Amino acid sequence: ETDSETLEFQAEVQQLLSLMIHSVYSNREVFLRELVSNASDAIDKLRFEALQNEALFENDPELKIRVSYDPEARTVTVTDNGIGMDRDDVVENLGTIAHSGTRRFLEQLTGDQQQDAQLIGQFGVGFYSAFVVAERVEVFSRKAGVEPRYGVHWRSDGQAGYEIATVERPERGTSVVLHLPESQQEFCDGQRLRSIIRKYSDHISVPIEMPAERSGDEDEEQAPEWELVNRASALWMRPKSEISEEDYKELYKHVAHDFSEPLTWMHNHVEGRQAYVSLLYIPKHPPFDLYEQKPAHGIKLYVRRVFITEDTEHLMPRYLRFVRGVVDSDDLPLNISREMLQHNPMISSIRSASVKRVLDRLERMANNEPETYAEFWQAFGRVFKEGVAEDPGNRERIAKLLRFSSTHEEKETPDVSLDDYIARMKEGQEKIYYVTAESFNAARNSPHLEVFRRHGVEVLILPDPVDEWLVAHLSEYDGKPLASVAKGELDLDSLADEGEKEQRQEQEKAYEGLCGRLQEALGEQVSEVRVSHRLTDSPACLVVGEHDFGMGMQRLLQAAGH
Ligand code: ADP
Ligand code: MG
């Protein structure tokens, strides 16, 4: 060993590690799933790099993962001959957390172990889950294309830091060695490891091998014979009837880097002019970087089973950026580069078909499983709403899927659809009314609502900043214009009776003088002062002209420096 140094973990890593190790993990065995998942990713990356540079295969072209164990030494080792890591990669990948949402995630932690363990599960701690069972972890790695003398040796007890050194390593790829304490001895067992692999990693498309079980009378010194443990074929290529729910769920955890199960999935084998397979998932929980510019994960693109790239821009529009999964094309060229995805007609046709599948699924969910749909809306409604502006071609379908709070039940949980609203419209009511505000309570207490309450007219409550965008792009639904309660003239006249109309005219006359004086006093600050019939309890309120931006939009623009 040379150039040995001791380094500290990034503070976030330390925090996560101690939380993870001390939170009682009901499901310790997932450490193996995570290590196998990383090994499989590393192999995918090598296969892709080798398309351009075959020399990277060296003399070792059969890509595989091996899991071995030694009950005496109490170790479990996961080895891959994938892309490998150099010294900088190791420091970067195993000493820091690159997730852009990490800080916000850590701020959410409460100190309540059970709740935090749940959150950590969602965050997905990948490699570090090794420390749930191991008291010490060693990593040996050599990056593809690098000389054997530049191998890396990393070791840590998962406390404050790690040691890193340069070592000779003839084999390309990575070995992770777990040193188990006596209490975790159970994992040094062939049967147990096989069953964990079959349970969580059967969907992994590269071969996972373990030493064959030997009968006692063979020579102990003999090198182990390796046997295949998983099915080693791409799960998404199999017919749907041959895939279990568990397989689908485990593949999701691998491709999405998520510890929890997906909400639903769509699996399609597409034949014809363009052949491809898509397996798309809608997660249960938003990822931590949902609002970041550059999300870490997206859709994995394969060409004839070769992993090409993880795409976060071309295969899904922004408003569906939470969708995860795999697209495997038969027709794209293997040498397609990331840049070429942008203007590729095959990619855009896969994209529009995928969007359609997601919208179809959401429609069915909304109709048949309203509770599941409510879960979806809770997790992704805010992002999904962006679709009204982003995807004009699907605007009607997207609008049908929107959910709002309203004055009908005044629940903060948005569960009113535009169709629900229309079904409850009063006779003579022509518009869909909404109120925007900074919060649900502010909206609910808006003086603008008084007249609507009086007439029993329902109003949608829009408390979210993105709602201003939404209504700016959705001027009508099902032939009915959307109208802000705070803008311009009300046309509730058709709902008022004759007596009421006369009374209004009298009032307007009576207060003409007052309005004039107020107008003079306020001068430039207002465009007009007039008698309102909107209010029942409040003496006055501000309204926005019919063609002006809403108040919330004005606040957005002001905040943006306009
Ligand atoms: P994730 O897989 O979600 O990126 P992990 O914590 O599981 O997060 O892994 C962190 C990073 O360490 C990976 O993104 C990868 O760059 C690197 N890594 C882990 N295991 C391996 C491996 N076997 N071969 C190469 N790189 C690896
Ligand atoms: Mg991982």
C-alpha cells in the first residue's frame, strides 16, 4: 500500500450513518440488494463505455457479479467487473453525498427514530446500508482502462471517516468486503445469501454468481465453482404474465434508487414501425430533488439491452419528471449519444406515447381508485399542474385530472375536480370561479367570497404560487371560462332577482358622491372606486382589472424584480 491517508466523511454522511446504524432496521438484508444494484450499474456503465473503446474489456469480457462469503473470517464480499473507480471517484462517491436535496432532507429529520428511519428509507442510502450489518467495510477497486498499480483500497468503520490507499489490483472493477460482527453471523451463509439475492435481485440482468455448494468429501483447497443464482435476463423483456408483482417492485427500487414501493407501473411491448419496450413507474413519494434544476434520476434508456444513459430531459416532459423506469429500443443506433437524443424523431415518438400511457393510467386511477389517485395528487399534484402550461396538446386531459380545494367542503386536501365543480354549478352560472391567495386560510377568508357564499356559488381555492401559472394558461374548461373572484365585474346578475337589481341601482346612486371623494383622495393608487355588491360583511376590498395579472402573479413578478 502507498499514499495512505485518513479522511473525514462529509458532515452529512456522518449524520446519515449514525442515524442509519442506530435506527433499528427491520429489513437489514437490503444491504445486499444495494450492493448488487451498484455492481449492476457499474457493469451497465462499462458496457456503454466499451461501445466506444473495446479495450476497456481487457481480457475479461464476461460481465458478472459475484457474491462470496467466509464464515470463519465472517466476511461477505460482492465483486463486479464493471467500470470501477479511481481514487478521486472513491473519495467523491463513498465520502460525500451528491444528492442535491440532501441538506433539505436532513433538516426534515425530527429525532424520532421510527419516523426518521422511514425518511431515510425514502432517501435511499445505497452503499452506506452496508454499515447496517457490517462493523467494517473495505472497498477494492480499479477503474477500467487504468493500470493495475493504480488500484484503490478504501476502508471504514462507518464512524467518523475512512482510510484510503493506492494498491496493486489486477482485476478491473470493484469488490466490497463486509466484516460482520458476531451478531450478524447469519449472513455468512450460502442459503441465506441465495435467498436474499433471489428475493431482491432476480430482476438484475447481469449474471449473479455464488460458489457452488460442495459436498464434504471434496478437496477443501480447490478453487470454488461458481453457479448462477439469478435469472440474468432483462426483466422488462419478459412477457408480463411471467413477471410477479414483487419482481416489478424490486426492479423499481433498483432503477429509481428508492427504498419504497412504486404507486403503479405501465409495461408495454411495442411492435411495428418502431419496436421498443417501456416499463414506466409512478413513485409513491416525491424524490428529494423534485424541485432541483438537474434531477439525479429519470428514465434509463437501453438500446437492445445495452444501457445508454439515464435521461432526465428527452423521454418525459418536465411536468412528468417524477416518472421512473426503462425504455429499451430495438431501432435506435447503439452509438447514439446523449446530444443526439434531443432531435431524434424516434425519441420524440416514444416520448409522446409514454406521456399518453401515463395520462391513461392516471385517468383510470382517478376513476377507479380515487384513494390511490389522492395519494398521487398529494405527492405530485404541484408538479403535474405545470403540464397545463407545458403541454398544450394534452391540456384538456390534464385539466380533467386536476384537483382543487373549494368552498364546497372547505377541505384543505384538494379533491375537487373541474367536472365535480361543473356538476354543482348553479342554474344560470356560466363561469368557473376561483380565488387565489398565499395560503388556504387566507383564500378561505377572502372578502371576495362573501357574495358567492350568499348565492351558494362554489369557488375553487388556489393557494399555490404555481396556481397563478395554471389559471394563466387555462382560460376555460369544457366550454366554461375560468374567472377570478378578484377580477373585474361579477356576472352573478343572472342569479339575482329583480328586487335585488333595483336595490343595487339605488345603492350605486346613493354612494356616487362618496366614491368620487375616495377616488380623489386615493388618486393614482387606484384606477377606479365603485360600489360593490360583492361584500356582505367587509366595508371595502381591492379588485384587479379583468385584464390585469392576478395579485399572486403580481407578487411573483415583483419577487422576480419586475
Ligand atoms: P446511488 O447508487 O443511488 O448513486 P449509492 O450510495 O448506492 O448511490 O452509491 C454511490 C456511488 O458510488 C454510485 O453512484 C457510484 O458512483 C459509486 N459506486 C458504488 N458502488 C460501486 C461499484 N460497485 N462500482 C462502481 N461505482 C460504485
Ligand atoms: Mg446504489
